[in-house]
Amino acid sequence: MKKNDLFMRKEMHIGRWVKTFCLCLFLVGVTSCKKGVEDELFSAGVTGVTLESPTLDGSSFATLANSDGTESVKLTWDVVYGAGGYLLNVDIVDDPTNPVEVVNDSIVDGCSIIFDKLEDTKYEISIKSLANAKLNNKEAASATVYPYSTLIPALTVPEGDDIAEFIRANLTDSDQEQGFELLGGKTYQLNSAVDFGLNTITFRGDKANRPIVVLGASGGIVTQGGLKLKFINFDCTAATTLGILSLSDNPSETISTGTLGYKTDGANQDGFVINDPVIIQECDFKNVKNGILYGNKKNWSLRDFRITDCIIQFNNSGSNSVLNLYGGSNGLIKDLTIKNNTLYNIVKNSSAYFIRYSNASNAQPQKIFGNSGNSVTFTIEYNTFSRVFSNKDFANNMANTNTITTKVQYNILFDVFRLYQFIQTNTLMYTSGNTIFGDWGGTPNSNDTGGRKDKNGNPYATLENPDFVGPFELELDLTAVNGGVNFTPRGTVAVQNKSGDPRWYENQ
């Protein structure tokens, strides 16, 4: 790896490189200084000594908002008088055995730097005062080493404790985000449902060494608040719940469309809304017998729901959909993001949908979120779908209105039936780079392979066998790299577009 370069998880099908910036500024109340005056200001009469390195603490770090929506960290320290500058290193140490350089042996002639702030990341900062030969000052004997983390503080669930019991005993109702963390590489039990209530929660494992959670028959997660589920592998073999993540069957009136003010803004439906993001990120799931998200037959809507960078293996021959808001009289996801995932079933299913709402007429954004929220965006990009539900429509009861933007792009759809039921004709459609093929199921519908086109004239998908390298019909091995399966495609169109889950191109 080149110095000052940082390779992170791929965004779409190309690598994401994090730029490093150094801000070498120190303001002393004047716009310029003659050299003699400058030496005097920075020496303060300190000569002939061995210097100390700067001290760092939590107040040394500040978050800066960037114009593109990202954030940066500004690191500042007090001047060490008589120093000839500072030697600075910044490393990402999510995996302490394999640190990633952000700033490498940079000599800073000032007292601050700026570097990109990455989510859920552990950094190690090293700063050392350098010698000043003119003042006969020697460099510091050692550097100051300081850990900095962008992870929210979390309670650690002890190894051996049942997750649901520990969280019930330690969860506090609060309007502040709370965190619960599992130890890296450990195996935990979740024998009953853990209910986070209205709280905003981050429930995470270790990014570099994911723990495994084994679900019992009643194991699962329930929420009616924001939730971030990250860096955990789930063995769902014994679980019989209708959704690994269920929305509460007893929603609070405090989050009703009336209480939230949506009805006074033009909404005409009674329902309940989770406004904070609900995110499943970098988690693998083995033997999911039903779905991932279950609305408990209540009128639930989510403002922002995401599944990213996951492998989800189903063993689902029943009628329960992956994203299941069916059963109430209304409900929808306002901003849906399914990106950089592999989702596959190891049994044939002609009974279930990938996403299912209750009522197409009532699943229009204005009817839930009011006039100010009269838009929806569906983003399904760079995913590998294999035999998820091979003989049933991809979606059911989707609204067909021009206030919806549908982006279904660069996906591989193998034994996925009737995609066009998700891409409704009146929505603003983008469908570049998809391929589709039938093997277990019926022949792909002509509406998907050219009969219908997006707003730019692209077919919904190109008919092509992905010709996966394999094996790809196995139960997921949660201890193996990428679950022990291989969905690397060999189909010409898919490979040319780098369609499908980006992980399968990483070693090419």
C-alpha cells in the first residue's frame, strides 16, 4: 500500500480511496513574521533541552462538516516551545494486527491537521516533537500515542451472557443513542426477542473479527426506534420468528402520523413512523426461514431503511417475504436502500415476494408523510440475487406514482421472477446494468428483458446466465471467508458492468 493512501470497503464496484489532508496552520495574531521574530515566538527561550511530545486528550479532536456531506477530523495540540516541528502518524487500527496508514511520517510545521472521519473506525495517533538544531533542542524521547474512535460508546455484552437478558437488564429509556457491543470472534446466544422499544440503538460486533449470534426459536430483534445493526453474523437455523428484525406489535402513539404532525400536513392514513434510520450493515445471516423485516401486521412506515454489504442465505420455502409490511391497512419505506449484498435461497420458493406492502393505494408517500414528504426513493444497486423467490413476483402492492424514484441498477438476478412488479411504470425509473436469468423458475418475463424500458431507454434487465463460479447452493459457513460460497459471475454483460455484489470482484 502506498503511503498516505487508504483502501476501504468498495463503494459500488470501484475502490473507495480516502484522501488525507494536512492543515499546517498556526495563527499567532500576525500575518507574517521575520525569521528572528518567529524563532523567538516559538522558542519562548527554551534552549538546550530534550523536548516533550505534545499531550492529546478528547478535546484535541473536533468534527468538521464538509460541503459534500462527509465529515473530517481536525486534530489540534498545544505548541511545544523550542520544537523544530512534529512527526505525525495516523493509522486505522480496526484490525490491530494490520494497521492501515492514513498519515505516514508527516512532518508538520504547525499545530493542527485534518483527516477524513470514517464511521465506526478506530484510529491510533502518534505525535512526536522534533529537534531544533538552531536552539540546541533534542527531539522527544518518545511519541505521544493516543487512541481515537468514531464508534459511539457501548456497553459490552459479556461472553456467556444471553444477549436478550443482558440488554433487558441494562437498557435505559433515553433520547440519546445507546450502544451495545459484542466481543470479536465470540459466540453468543439470543434465545428470546430483545426489544429496544423507542430507543435509538447501535448494536454491533467487531468490524475485523465478527462475533456469531446463535438464535433460539424465539430469538430476534424488535424495535420501534432507530437501529444500526453492524458487524455481526447470525445463525438463524433454529429461529422461527417471522422476521429477524420485527417492528413492535404495540406501537407507541408518540410516533403516530397524527402525533408527528403528518396528518395536519395532508396525510390521510393512521399509522406509525420510525423516522431515524434502520440499518443492517456488514452482517451475514445463515438459514433465514422467513424474512428479514416484519411489520407485525401493523401500519408501520420507515423513513430510511438500508441493507448494505451483507450476505443473507435463506432456507425459505414458505410465504413470508424478505421485507414484509403486509397485514396492516397501509405502510411503506420512504427511502429504501439495498446495496452491495448477496441474497440467495437454497430451496425452491414459489410462494413469497422479496418486498410486500398491504395496499398499493395507501402506500403512497403523501398519505403517510404528508405534503412535505411526498417523495420516495427505492435504490437497489450492485446486488447478487440468486433464487431468492424463483416463481413469485419480486414485489407486491407497490404504489404506481410519479412521486417515486426507482433505481434498480447493476444487479444480477438469477431465478428472480417478474422484476417489473417492483418497477412501476409511472415512477421515475433507472435500470442500467442489470442481468436476469431463469433456471429453477420460469422464463424471465418479456417486460423485464426489453418489453419495458426505463426513462433512458434501458431495458429493465439483459437476459444472461451469470454462470457463477460456485459453489453457491450451500448453507452459509459463518466462520469462512465470504461464507464459503462464490458468486463470482462469468457472464459477459455482468462482468463488463461489474454487476452484482462488489465483493466477488475484489480478487480479480
